[in-house]
Amino acid sequence: MLIKHHSGYDPTKLFQRKVNKRSLPDYYEVIKEPMALSMIKTKVAQKEYKDFSEFVRDFALVPHNAQVYNRQDSQAYVDALEVKRVLEEELKKLVDDKMITEEAATLPYLGEIPEQDPLLLEEEEEERIMPLRIDAITVRLRKKMTKKKTRMRTKKKMMMANGRRGAVLGQQQQSPSVRAV
């Protein structure tokens, strides 16, 4: 299924590959059944689907997951609605052409799409302005800085310990020469 707007925008682009765990570390905590169009293509090519309803379920997971994870005002959410609309449209065409039954064309229930808390949206206003990629980069930078600080503390402790040892060793070395004089 190819969806392109007259502007050339492709709302399926975001859903082609699985979500990168490094970019969105909490995604796999929220989404228990990740799905991407590339995974569906692979399953089709390897003939993994036993029946059409399995294919429909996997395809329906793509926009469902995006709606569960993303805010309603995000481009991913809007794109998910478009993908879902086109999927339903294409399934209806198959029913009209008597290729599948209405039952096979019905999208399965995959769970609730969470309502968004207006107070939470107000609190996250700054985050909403920033792209997710910047947030992920910030998290990585904080982790690196924490590791660097830990390494620096360790080095400082070692230097302090070596400094004390050096002072003790220095006193021991000086002691015999003082006796010799």
C-alpha cells in the first residue's frame, strides 16, 4: 500500500522500520507488540501468515501503536490515522470485489487508545516544542557526563591514594639518607 499526498508527503515513512530503542528507550515499555511495515513485508515474503486475519492484525498494529505512544497533536499520530483510514479503505475495496468477507476486513480490537491528560500536556509544553531526537541526545549526553564524572572521581581518589603513598614512600626514602649523613 503506497500512500502519498499530492505534496509528495508519505505518511507511511515513519512506520517502515521498527522503532530504535536508543532513540526512544521507553517505547518498548509502553508498546508490548511492536510492528513495522518492513516486518509485515518480511512475513509476507516468508509466507508466515496462516490466514488473512493475521496480516490484518499486524497491519492494524502499526497505526494503533503509534496512537498509543504518541500525542494526538504529533505528526506520527496524524500519520497513523491516515494509514488506518487507507487500510480500512483498501479492505473495503476487497470486500466490495468479493475477495474477502466483511469479517476478514474488520480491524481487530487491539486495546484502548489512551486519552490525553490536559494537565500533563501543559506540563510537557516545552517537550512538545522540542523534537524527540533532541530529548534522546540530551539523555545520552547526561549519561556520558555522569560516566565522565565517575571516572574523574575515581582518578582523583587514585591520585589522592597515590599521593599519600608517594609521601610515605618519599619519607621512607629520605630516612636512610638522613641517617647516612
